[in-house]
Amino acid sequence: MIEKAGREGYWREQVGAWRVEVERAERAGLAPVTVREFCRARGLREPSFYFWRRELAGRGDTPRTRLEPAAIFAPVTVRPAPAKAPDLAPIELEICGVTLRVPSNFDEANLRRLIAVLRA
């Protein structure tokens, strides 16, 4: 068990060092250091690095590195929806023995066409 704890501590340091390099590059406006570059520079096995990074993050031992830009929040003003105008009573028309009930917000052009059809 001691051996595993030692390995875990070693990898915790390696993953932490990689995160520091990524954050340093981001602050300097440089491309972030890839895991492959980091492992090559330190003589680490890349699959082992990925295993320990996932293992440690799954336990909550180390914070996950942001691989995507952080969300940017903008202030938003929420306004209530405008009050709805009261519904007006429909208009009733009787044309050629047919009663039409037209809502108060009718489309005038469509109503003219409908009346022309009824009169024809």
C-alpha cells in the first residue's frame, strides 16, 4: 500500500506541474502545453499520465484543468413581458345569409377577399 501511495503522490505532483504549465502558457497568451509535450520533456509514459490524471480528478484530489475557455457571463436585465391588450369582442357580419365572426385583430386584406368570395 505504501508503494501505491508513493506512486500516487508522484503522479499528483506531475499532474499538478502540468496544470501549472498550462495555466502559465494561458496567462502569457501562448498555446497550452500538450500532455504529449509535457510527458516527452519529463520522460513520462503518456498513457500513465492520462490514467493518473483521470484517477486523481475522479477522486476530487486535484482540480480539473480547464481545456476549454471559461464561460463569460454578461449582465442581463430581465423585464416583465408587456401587458397583453384585452381581447375585444369579435365583429359579426351577415352576408348573403352567412354569419361571419371576425376577431378584433383581423387582417383587412383577407377579410376583403372572403367577402368578395361570398358575394360572388
